[in-house]
Amino acid sequence: MHTQDDPLPNKHRIDEVWEIIQNDLKLHYFVLDHENQILSTCHLIIVPNLSRGSRPYGLIENVVTHKRYRKRGFGKAVLLHTLRYAWDNGCYKVMLLTGRTSDAVFRFYESVGFSRHGKQAFIAKP
């Protein structure tokens, strides 16, 4: 997703970043597609960790479902698959931030097992 303040980079840059993602074993993009059309995506980063018995934790970003396919369970399916992958790879927790503020979005994330009451998030930007 992009805005005027966050324009899409050129195709060359996108290809460079995609190659970086594909070559890093800690970065995972999950895509739910149908007939060569991407319906929903999710990006999982598995972070090595020295605490919690050296078990990693996961960070989820870029949970996006195409507007025409929302409220059909595709976003939920890709998130549940992503969480299963994190648990299967030893993550002791998975965190997700959202800039959305609607109760419907909060209920969506809670429906797959996230809690909005666990910790407080702080974000710094340049």
C-alpha cells in the first residue's frame, strides 16, 4: 500500500528489495493467490533472540487483502498460516502493529489470536 507521502519505488528498486527478501532466511512473505491474482499477503520476520531460552520471536507487517476480496476469510487464512509457520519455527511470540484504529480491525486481529492488551507499542521515525 502506498500514499502520496510514500510513493512506490521504481521497478529496479522493487526487484532489488525482493531479491534481498528472498535471500534472507529470516524474512518470509506469505501470499494467498487465486488464478495468478494475489488476494492477501503477510510479511513475517523471525528475529534471533538471546532471552527466552534463545527462542526467536516474530514480527508481522504488511497484512494486506485486496479490496475486492475483504471479509471473505482470505486475510484470516494467510495470518493463521503465518502464525503456524512462526510456531513451527520456535517463535515464543509474534508481534503485530497496525496503524488502523477501528474496532473491526482490532476484532479481526483478535480473531486469529492477537491481543491488544499485551504490551504498549512505541514507534520512532526519522
